Amino acid sequence: MKALRLAEAGKPLEDADVALPEIGPSDVLIRVAACGICHSDAHYRAGISKIDPLPLTLGHEVAGRVELVGKEVVHVAPGDRVCLHYLVSCGRCDFCLRGLEQFCPKGLMIGKHRDGGYAEFIKVPARNAFALPEEIPYETGAIMMCSSATALRALNKARLKPGESVAIFGFGGLGFSALQLARAVGCGQIYVVEINPAKLASIETLGAVAIDAKSGDPVEQIKEATAGEGVDVSLELVGSGITMHQAVQCLGVLGRAALVGLTAESMSIFPYADLINKEVEIIGVSDHLATELSTLIELARSGKLRFPPEALRVVDLAAGQINAALDALQDSIDHVRTVIVPSK
């Protein structure tokens, strides 16, 4: 089968012809219908985030149709439409039994620790396959499995309640989903901090207040817009020490900042002014949970989470097109999500 593989960090992905995966008794073989290109994939290719072993097929946002099932599999059958939970865990450790599989000591991420969806087929344990309703396009089902799922996890961790205000730092794939998901739970005003002009323009069309970080301090802009009170919840989706501090500073009394973006940078905090005086909370968010996916899928099925055609770009399973999309992500110039749709 055809696959796009990373052979060496810092080098472009390469077209490859690899063997069709052999499934075990509890596995399923999925014919990939769509695979999202995530910002994390650009980090993997660049060597910013180490992956092992190499060569490896990237791609962790996957949806498709079941091709084969192992003899022990009963909840899915050949022909079923599915989307894939990207964390392959042991299912037996204490974390897995508590539904916190992102901390499984034997956990592997598809497209990072094992072959992913930049291919015609992918093998995963059957428990990682979730039914994808006919109302949800494969392209949406794929990209939901990372950015949307993590955005929902962040809102859950931040305990967002109806009527509360939200500040979202960064309007990439995560921010696009976070805005819609916050709306779905009946939040109050949403402020989105960005520097990309195209993204700033699209924020207004979705009913949120665009905060241009290039035009002034975003904390001051948010405070001014909220009559000095600040927001109830903030989501940091950029992965910068500066924006993480800003996400804390823009909070009002009893506010909660959920930090999602990946960074090696440190963050400075003034304990009394930033935390103690307002009793605010800083919450770390790692990946997402399988138990949250049914809620996410229903939100997409009902139309509360949407990815309209203008928000997506489709490319072939071809090295040139995919490397170009990763270049745009690496340079932070892209404002739409790119999805690989393998040729029939």
C-alpha cells in the first residue's frame, strides 16, 4: 500500500510502498478516507518533538471505513464508518481503568509511536474505533479526533459553565473548535486573541470578539472589553510562555486558565497579583479521553460543531502536497485545516 513516511527528522516526508498491516484478533484494519494534517506533524517532521522509531508513517487524525476485523471483534464490522481515538493504551493499568488513558505507561500515539494515517490503510485495536454517523463527513470526523477532542477536554477541565466568558489564545485548529464548543454549552462572550489577519477576520464572522495582539497588549484589551473584570475561563492554545502568562493575567475573580499549547518555555507568575488575590486556577490539559468522544461526535452530528468547506483544504496522499501543507503550518501562515483524502 502507499504511505507517506518520515525517514529522518528535519527532512521532507517521502512516498513509500509498504506492506499491508496484518491484524491481530482484537484489531481492525481501516481503509483511510481522510487524515488531518496537524501542527504536531510539522513539529515531528522538524525534529522539535521527537518521534520513535523511524521511519514512521505520520498522521493521528483519522477517519475511514472498516476493511477487516479480528476474530474477537464484535462492536464494529467491515463496511462501518469510523473515526479513530489516537491513543493506543494497554487497557489494564490503573490509569486506563480510571479512564485516564493518556497517562498509560505503555500508551502509544498513532502517527508518533506507531504507524499513522498518512497511508491507504491503518491498523488499530478495535476499541480505538468509534462509529461515525452518516451526517458527519469523513474530513470532519478525522480532524475532530485531535483538535476538537482536545478543545473539548480543555473546556471540561476548565469547568466552563453557561453564561461564563471565555478568552481563547490562538485560532488554529484547536481555537476554531474551542469557539464552537464553548458556544454549544451556552457560554457568554468569547474573546479570541490572534495575530494572523485572515484568522482575525474569520473570528468576527463566528460571533466572537477578535483581539489583535499586534495592536496592543491583549490582556489590557480584554480587561477594557470586560469593564476591568476579566474573563471566567481562558484557553492557551499557542504554546508560548508569554501567552500562557497572558491567559492567567486576563482572568477575573475565581477564573480558570487551561493551558494546552506545547512548549519548552517557562512562564513567569506573580503569585499574589496573578493567583492568590483572585483565587484563580492554572490547569494543565493533556490530550483527551475516549469517554469524551461520544459527546464530541454527537455535537458534530447535530451541527453544533462544523467545519464548512471554506475552513478546509483537501490534498492527495502525495509527498509534494503534504510537505507543502506542513511547511505552511511550520511557518504559521495557514488559516485553514488541511485534510488528506487518498485517491479511491
